[in-house]
Amino acid sequence: MTQSPYAKAPRGLLRGFVAAFACLLLLVAVQVSAKDISVKEAADLVQNPPQGLVIVDVRTPAEFREGHIAGAVNMDFFGASFDSQILTLPKDKPILLYCRTGNRSAGAYDTMTKEGLTSILHMNQGITAWQQSGLPLQK
């Protein structure tokens, strides 16, 4: 009995479909719990923090000393210890993430999600927009 030359095609096609579907599910799962938020949403979050909220400022230590959101911890995105510092963050607690204008925190967001942190609320307009809104800073 001869086998059709197309007999193996469906298995390969099925494997590709399953792999693509798994990647799509993973992407959707991460996007559900990790998202960009406005300065107003961040201010509301700081006013009424969910249990365990960690506020992470990824600017340089000098920028951090100039003023930061009350309760924030400084993890310099360009610092040598950034990767090891994010490993200390709780994976089951919400994280409010920001920088000066949103660029560094976007990079930090990518690094953090690769390390399994998914409850990230990214203030994508940065501390500059926070200040322009007249919101308080701690020095």
C-alpha cells in the first residue's frame, strides 16, 4: 500500500498551528494583567493602593533624588544591578512602573515580563507628566 505524499503535511501543519495558538494565548495572558495607565490612573492607584503595591522608579539615582512618587523604590534601568533587583520583586503583587517620560520604563516593562512579572501597571507618560499635572513628589 502506497502512502500519499500529502500524508505528513497535516501533522506539520497541526504542530505549527498549536505552537502559534500557544504563543497567542501567552501574549493575551500577559496583556490582560500588564497594561499602560495614565497619570490620573496612577495617582488614583497611589491614593488607594491595592494590597502589596510596589512602586518602581527606573530613573537614575540622581533623578530619583530630585523627586519621586511617595513610597517608590529606585531601580536604575541602566544600572549594573537592575536585572538582579527585579528578581526581588513579588510576582503576585501589583507593580506601578515609571521613569521620566516612559521610554526607560517601557524597556524595564519588557525585561520584567520576561522574568515572569505580569501585574505591571506602566505609567507610560512618566514622572514629567505627573509633575505637569501638579501631583506631589517626595524628595
